[in-house]
Amino acid sequence: MAALGSFALLIALALAAYNLLAGTIALRLIATGTPARISPERLADTARRAGIAGFYAVTAAAFALVWSAFANDFSITYIVEHSNRALPAPYKFAALWSGQEGSLLLWAWLLGTYGFVLRLRHKTDVKLYAYAGTILAGIQVFFLLILNFAAPPFALLKGTIPDDGNGLNPLLQYPEMVIHPPMLYLGYVGFSVPFAFALGALMMRYPGEKWIHITRAWTMATWLFLTCGIFLGMRWAYAVLGWGGYWGWDPVENASFMPWLTGTAFLHSVMMQERRGMMKSWNVWLIFSTFLLTMLGTLLTRAGLVSSVHAFAQSSIGTWFYVFMGIVLAICIFTYIYQRGHLKTEHHLESLVSRESSFLFNNLVLLTACFVILWGTLFPILSEYVQGTKVTVGAPFYNRVAIPIGLFLLFLTGVGPLLPWRATSFKSIRRNFVLPVIALWATVIVCLAVGVRPWVNGAFSSGNFYALVAFAVGVAVFVAVLSEFLRGAHVIARQTGRNLLSATWLLTRRNTRRYGGYIVHIGVVVVVLGLAGSAFNRNVESEMGVHDAMHIGPYTLECTGFTQDSNANYDSEYAILNVTKGGKTLFQMTPEKRAYHLGGGDQPQTMVAIHSVPMWDLYVVYEGMNPDTGQPIIKAFLNPLVGWIWAGLVIMVLGTLIALAPSLSPATAALRVPVARQVAPEVALKGGD
């Protein structure tokens, strides 16, 4: 399989190079009208077909590596380092992305898959798709060069072939890690597609905004993949690392979050270009920046520039990324300067109190957050370069800056839907904002009454204060978005005789993009409320022998014993804890300590026990034995509202899928309303986004 995989990667590189070269020549001939022996259109089609064939070649290489993992082919260095015979089958797949070479192959395969789908849809707009396909081929050439010459996944082991491999990193032997990396990569790689369309449209001076309509579904799907990838990573960190948290502002976590921020800004601001012909230059640079940030994230993970539990070992491929990013940036700057006359804004901002201004402020806030995170992530590298000493920026810096920015962004999430395009009147503002304002102050009063106060023991607590603001603003935003649904649904219900639920569904189907987006905003609110709960986390730690007990919140944890288990992959030791509340036994928890059998010896790993209810998680860690006393150590956390974070993700996914679905056509929508009782569209529905 090593020979097949290496040969497939060489063929893939040749095909991608031909796609890039032939596509560039064909597009140049078409643009200049230069006569040629071969038809430029035919040359461009051969380039497209080479891109399709390249997908099959990269697929063969990826298949060869996975097959080698399942076949325990320890003649391949990568398989020795990232697999062993006892590794369960699902984690054999995870071996593909558990190391640097395999993860780069996964990137190339996903890029080939995106390109394959794009090239099959080329008849949508042959010329624009040809530009986009050629640009994707250029990106693919870069990754295939690395795979063939800098980080080959099929390098053969020198010397004696071992009977077994070193095994997969225990941190990666968790169900979420079979899903999290591919999902994150689908988001990372997927942003190459809107980048290619944006750069291609700018190169060819593409008329109108059709390129945005074409790429909208690509961008939203990519954003959804990246969102799911980030949250699955949070869930993995929460359930595996055993520290009781889910986000530590780790450099690699930041690397995934930054393109999410700029991608979110792009999704919002293209609405202004579609609706009002505004922010064209801004949008182009947003998607350029998003793509470059995905490259930066890949560089940070693989070049050993930062210290992270997520990062690979230090390697020499950083130089390849520096050169590639420099070339991409130079091409973007040159194309923008050369074609900037094509990006003239058709309209200007007419009022600071309008939907346009809310989108503008939304973008500024998102980009400010991105810059702060980028500065904090790169600061250790910059400080070492300037001063010779690496100064690490910790979580307090990010929290101090990012939390207020996030709360302001949450506020804008609720304000935007309530403002009309162009300008608004004071009467309209008062009518639209009265319910959210009432909800905000009612929430403040309720929170103060139940003990959520911005002070602890007479001293001001910034964590409690921010949590109070998050609860109040979050509820206000939820009411604002809900009122948008109810206003339209009431009109449809009154005119059609439908019940309110059915009318709301019809309202959503008539404008899936707008109301799907509102559902995403509701999901964001739920996530923020879940994050705000961290201000009230509690934890206790104690040595616990048999029949010892500890108390946390309303629960009592009593140790009833310890047990052991063993299999070919690891040995484990469990603590058995009975959990009672008010003297009544509720359930049993079994936090675990594992020792994985790896090539270099046993490696310990903690497996957390988590019991979730809507109001909090009971999170218990078996930390092992105290070497001084020989007693087991148990640490318990009571983490409020953590489940809301994962529920918010589900709502965001649902909203995005609805937004991706086509709206009812005007004719179909009209058929769903009795003709005699039909109302004018401007009464039943506001205009689209």
C-alpha cells in the first residue's frame, strides 16, 4: 500500500499542476482574445477534468493510508507512530489525522472533494467556475508538494520492522475525536471555496453580485462545519482533559476561532452588498483574511510555533507555509489594487440607526475580537523574536477583553433584526424595543432576587457582573427575535385561519434565509447563557477511602469502593461513587483512571464521569493516588448551565440548515394562502435580509 499511496500522491500532484497551468493559460487566452492553436474553452475543460481526476488520485492515497492502519502495516513509519494492533477500529480511522503527515493528507483529500463537487457544477457559470477551479488547483499544488517532498505519509521505516506500533495518543482515543478533526477540517478547507470564487470574480471583474449568490451555500455550509468542529473540540476538552472547563484560550483553539469570527462577519456583511451594493471591498478582504487565517491556524498547529495540547511536534514545514501565505497575500493585494475600480460602492450609509449600521458595527466588533485574539496568540512568538524571551499571554488577558466585546456583540444580535434598512423613526424604535427592554430589566430584577449579584461578600466581582449582564441581554435578545417571529405569524394566522405554530412555520418557509438566521441567533443566545454559568462554578477536592464522603452543592458523594479492569489496549481503575441528595440515592458515578499500553510504556489518562441536568453538570475526576498517603484523590465540580452550550449548538445547526433550504417560491407561497383572504406581501412579511 505504501507504493500505491506514494504513486497516487505523485499523480495527484501532476494533475493539480496541469489543472493550474492549463487553466491559467486558457483563462488568459479567453480574457485577451489571443488566437491559439487549441480552443481556450477546450483547454479549460481539460484542466477541469484533470482536477476531477486529481480527486480520485488523492482519494486513493487516503484509502491506502487508512488501509495500512487497519492492516497493521508497520513498514510505514506513520503507522508505527500512530497505531498499534490493540487499537479499536474507529480509532484506526482517527490515525489518518492523528499525525502531521496524515492530517495534511486529510486536508488535501477534503480540498479535492470540494473541488470535485465544484467542477461537477461548472455549468452554473462556466467562466467563474473555471477561475475558482484554477485557484483551488493552486492551493492543492501547495499541499501536494508538501505531501510529496516535505512530509510524506508513506515514508518507509528504516531498519527492522517492529511487531507492533507505538499506538494512538490516549488523548485522541475518545468518540468526539473521530468526528471533531474532520468537522474542523471541513470548515478550514471549505473556506478555500468562497476565497477562490471571490478572488476569481475580482480577477475577471465579474458583474453584479451573482458570485455571492453562488457562494452563499458554500460559505454557510463551511461555517456550519467549522462551528460544529469548534464545539466538538470544546466538548472533547471538557470530557477528556479533566480540568472542569471547555475553553482555555489555547493557541490552537484560538486558531480555529479566528477564521470563524471573520467568516461570521463575511456572512453578515455580504447581505449589505446584495441588498444595497455596499461594502464590496470590505467583503473581499473579509474572505481573503478568513482564508489566510485558516492557513495561519494550520501553520501554528504544525510548525511548533506555539505550545499546545492540540499541536504537533516542531517541524520544518513552517517555511513552506510562510512562502505560500506570502504568495497568496501578494496575489490578493495585486489583484485588489489592479481591479479596485470594480469595487466602487453604489450606496452609502444613510443613518446610524438602521440595519446597515448594525451590520457595520457587528463587523467591527467581530474584527476587533479577532485582532485581540490574534495579538494574544502571536505575542509569545513576537516577544521571543524582539526580546529573546517568550512571554505567554494567559486566559485573564483574553477574558478581560473578549467578554465585554462578546456581550456587545450579543446586544447587536438583538438590535439588528429590529431595525429597518436605510433609516428608522423614533416611533418605530419605541414600538420594536419596548418588549426587549422590559424583558431586560425584568431579568435583572429576577437575577438579583435569586442571588445572581455583581458582588461577593461585599466585594465587586467582574465575573458575576458579566454573568448578570449576559443573562439580562440574552433574554432581551431572545424576546426581540421571538417578537419578530410572532409579528409575522400573527398576520398570517389572522388572514389564513391557521394556528400560530403552523403560521410560524409558513412564515419561516417563505424566507428561510432570514428566519433561519434568527434561529441561529437564538442558538447563540442559549450558548452565551451557558457560558455565563461558568461564573458560578464550584469544586471540591479530597482524599477518599471506602465509605468516605464529600459534599458539593445539593449532592453528597460517598465512595463505596474501587474496581479494576483490563483489555489489550489499556488497564483501568474505577472509583465507585454513590450520589445522594437529601438522603435519597440518585445515581452512581464511576470516574476512571486508565493506563494505555503504548510502544514506549504505559501512559496514564483520566476519564471523567459527568452527570448532566438542565441546571448544571456534576463533573467528577479520579486523579489517582496521593503518593504520600496512598489514598485516592477525587475532585468534583458543579458547573452550572454547561448543557445549554451543547443545546445552543443544536439550535444553531437547525437554524443554519433552515437557512440553507430554499424558500417557497412566490407562486407556491401564494397557493398556501386562500386568495380571498390573502394580504399584501409587505404586510404579511418584511423584506428579505
